[in-house]
Amino acid sequence: MTQLALVIDLNVCVGCHACVTSCKEWNTSGQAGYLSDDRPYEADPTGCFFNRVQTFEVGEYPHTETVHFPKSCLHCEDPPCVPVCPTGASYKRAEDGIVLVDYDKCIGCKYCSWACPYGVRELDEHQKVMKKCTLCVDRIYDERLPPAERQPACVLACPTHARLFGDIHDPESEVSRAIRENAGYTLMPEWGTRPANHYLPRRKTRLEIRAEDLQRADNPLKIDGKLPKPALKEPSLDDVTSW
């Protein structure tokens, strides 16, 4: 059975939010749209997003690190949001394992959001239906696009290639190899939901500084008296340079 999913490498994610904006751009005009934005430039902005990046610090000062943690629907293999839906609006596709919402059946009761332990479902306040990541299902199967572009918008937009997409049940796929070779893990496995999306842990190599490396070596061109000085009547840099 195919299970499409994302694999996110936390070691190279720089928190640029390109995945967030590309997801918003594609899906607000696609089958999953629209994604509302209310008061975006005011004190209390709100809106509907499929993908968010949470940034936080780990460690104790002064030895702290910044972690960027992208999170969207994890397309669980045993999704708790599906059985609690009273209308059958939330469902998991048998052919590829993608969890979707049928807006025509959704009544906005929020049962699915309460059942989801990851907090990745959002109620669109305008349409009063629950929305979530679709893995760009309207894009990955679009035969009008070149094969290289049949990927989720967030994967294509990532400048550091921190996001991979594929079938995690195929042992030879790129995502499966990445999980095996880099100790990929799932989020909150204790809930028993078996998330399809995986994360690759940070693998930062710590820099060791030796005492002899701390000896200062001045640039000889910056030592006082070494640089040539223009005469008082010569033009300055501002006089000859157009900014």
C-alpha cells in the first residue's frame, strides 16, 4: 500500500517560511482554497494556514541553539480525526494514504481538531469548514505539469532542500532511504497514530576552539599608519562615488 508523506530535515531548515508562503499561494487558488487572511497588518492578525514553522531555542544560555520546526498535517496511517467525524467529511484515501476533508460534508463541528494531537487542523472562519494540508493532491497528479514539478508546493519552494516527498512504504524511495540513513523519527509516536511524515534530526557538528586558535592576527592593511591617506585637497570617496 502506498503512503505518500513528507520528510523534513531539521538540520538544514533555516526557517525562511518559503514553504509557508508557497503553500498559501498554491492552495488558496487551488481545489483546497481559499485560505482566508483577516487583519494581516493589524495588531491581531489571523488566517488559515496548512503549513506553519515554529521557531524556538534549545539548551541553556549561553549554549543555546535555534530550531526551526515546520509542521503540517502528518497524514497519519491511523488518523484519529477520521473516526470522530460525524459526517464522514474527514477520510483517508486508500490509494495513496493522503488524509483529506470533503468540504461539502464538513459541518465545522471541530471534532477532528479536538481529536488531532498535533493541532494541525484549522477552521476557516469564513467558510466554516475544517481545512488542512492536502499534500497538494491537485498538483502531484496533474499530468499537465512536468514530472519534476509534480510535488507539493512547499517541497519545490524550499531553498535548502530540507523537504522530501515520496512513498515511505517503498524501501527504495528517496524518503525511505533518508529515514533509514539519518535516523528519521515521527512526532509523538506514543499517541499510536503512526504519522506518515517524518523528521530528520539535527546533526550539528560542534566547533571546538583551542587556546592557540584565539591568538589575534591583525590585517596589516588596517594597522594605524599603514593605509595611504589622501591629501586635503583631493576628492573624497563621496565626491567620486554614486550611491
